[in-house]
Amino acid sequence: MTNTPPTDVAALSYEEARDELVQVVSALEQGSSTLEESLALWERGEALAARCEEWLIGAKARLDAARAAAE
């Protein structure tokens, strides 16, 4: 992880959120963070996972709408 301030999760694309989530999981798996850092990473990871889920739900809705329109 970098020392730059985290981007607002709501502003991230699916790919950006997914890639950052991979970094967060990797940092947590290393186990070298303090408890406070680990908690912050966990919270960021939860927010990133929720953002990814929002994108996927939206994509599914668009596909369902396209299929319905084609029928």
C-alpha cells in the first residue's frame, strides 16, 4: 500500500476497486501490520468488496435489461 490518501471508494471503477482489494488482502495476509493498521485495512477491504458487488449487480441488471429487450 502507498502513503497517498485513499480514494473515495464510491469513485472507483470495478477494476480499480478489485485491484486495490487484492492489495489489501495481500497486506493483511502478510501479518506485519499493527492491530490498528489491520483494522483500517479490513475496513477498507470491506468497503472495496461492497463497491465491487455494486458494480457486478449493476452489470447483471444491465444484461438482464438487454436480454429482456431482445425478447
